[in-house]
Amino acid sequence: KIQHLLSFFCCVCHVRLRAFFTLRCPLLVGVTGLPTCVLCTCLGGSVYCDDTKLVHVPPLPKDTTHFYARYNRIMKINKSDFANMNKLKRIDLTHNAISKIDDGALFGLPALEELVIRENSVIQLPALPATMTLVDVSHNKLGGTSIQNEAFKDMTGLLYLYLTDNNIDHVPVPLPESLRSLHLQNNNIQMIHGDTFCNLNDVNYVRTALEDVRLDGNPVNLSRSPQAYVCLPRIPVGALI
């Protein structure tokens, strides 16, 4: 009973302190010096800062594994924001106002597997570590030169790549063999080449993992390059006329 009472007391204190800072000092939420685990919710290695009026990434506990700061006002990811966060596996910054991510801000994270920055204004995707399994940069402002050459080549465990609703004009090849789902709908892709998905030097090559390819909403006619999909388990979703 004593343990339950202590847990209840801690929860009440957390809610009241968080409400105080949010109501009295809304623009200071997340400013260095304020206790992140009072303004946000820290559970184990996860830090939840959803809808807390953050204007930048707050200082995180060094043992943070999962960071959620959705529906805030963060405008930039600085190189120092995640420095030395060696246990960080997932970052979710959905629906902020991010337009710039510093070079090297994410590449040096040795455990990072999942990055979700959908519904922002990112114009340049920085280098990411080879440990990625999920990358979601949908609903941003990526263009033809926004993704580095061979950006995903070394991500041998990448499973899900979501780049929908941008202004990308090509499929970012080469794609790792591990990839299961590729969403590129509502972009500006006009051509699919024979070696985009398949190996032209090996007629027996089959890309067994990639079962979900979305190209609908692009100005490309898939029927013009049928040889580009012979190695796939399923024909991509997209315009055929």
C-alpha cells in the first residue's frame, strides 16, 4: 500500500509541476536548465514530450532509448542536440516546424534504428547511421537533390522507407536488399529504370523482401517499363496508363 501511495503522489506531483511550467512559462518549455523529466514524461528509457510547446530539443537523460516530441514547435535539429546519446534507438518528431537538420546531428548515433520526422519542412536529409530500420520523412519539402547519393546503400537492416508527399524526382537507389516497404507516392518521379529494383546482369535475380512499393501520385507510367518490376513479388502501385 505504501508503494502504491508513493507512486500516486509522484504522478500527482509530476502533473502539477508540468502544468505549472506549461501555463506559466510556455515559451521556456525545453530550455536548457529546466528539468526535462518534469516537463515531459520519462518512463524507463523513453521520454515523451508530445504537445508541450517545445521550441527545440530539450536536454535528454543519457540513458534515453526512445524520444517522442510530436506536435511541438521545434524548428531545427542542432548537432549538439543528440550528442553522446549512445543508447538512443528511436526519434519521433512528427508535426513540428523543422526546416534544417545539422550535418552530423544523427550520423553519430550508434544505436539509432528509427527516425520519424514526417509533417515538417525538412529540405535536406542528412547522413544517417547504417543501423536504421525505419526512416519516415513523409510530408516534408525534399526535392531532387535533397537526398545524398547512395544514402541508404549501407543500411543492411532497413525495412521501411517512407518518403511520401515531397517533391522527389527519382527513386533513391541503390536500395538495400532488406527493404520491405517503399512509399514514394505523391512526388515528382517521372521515370523508372530497368535497374531501379532489379539486376539487369542476372535474369534469375529476385528481390523477395520488397513486397510493398507505392508510386501512385507520380507523373510516371509504370506500363512503359515492365522489365523494371520482373524481380519484384508484386507490381508497384501506380498509374498504368
